[in-house]
Amino acid sequence: MLRTDIWTGAFVRRHNDLGHMCVVARRGDPVAGQVFVVVDHLDGTASLFTPAPAAARTDDGADRVFQLRFERVELQRVDERIAQEQRFDPDLWVLALELRNGEPGLNVLPQ
């Protein structure tokens, strides 16, 4: 598995190269921190992608697998969830992506 700092750097750069605003909102452990991705849809709603549970993953060689935790909810709800996770895991990363439409380019478990 890629180091978290390398994976997040590539994710941010790829989106910024595509013209999407993407930043590291919170840095965590550079080697093995969990990554949370907040997608601001620029309409007052946001979606939250969190690491998929290990039990739900298949061994298909994907480096990082996510699950859609919240879809198009108020940003405050996403912020509250991240704050809750930070109390449990202070080493997590948060990436903030502005994306009106389209896919964030994550490997997401089917719902």
C-alpha cells in the first residue's frame, strides 16, 4: 500500500490538474493515516467518503477502498462526523474537493 502522504498528494494534484479545487484540509500520519474525502457540491450540500471496513473489502489489488458515508447532506453533518472520527483516530487525513457533478475518482464499494 502506498504511503498516505504520497497517495493524498497524487489525488490532490490530479484533481487540481483537472481544474477542480482540492486541498488537504487536515494532515494525519504520513505513513498509514486513514483518508476521508469531503466533496462539496457547491450547492449547500456535501458528500463524505470514508475508508471501507476491512471485512467489506475484496482483495482485488486496489490501494485504497472507500465507502460513501453521506451523500448530499448539509456540510455541518459531515463536519460533525469528521470531528467524531478525529476523537477516535487523531492520525486521519481529510481531503476537501469541490465538485459540482461527476465522480471523485475513488474506488468505492457498491452500495
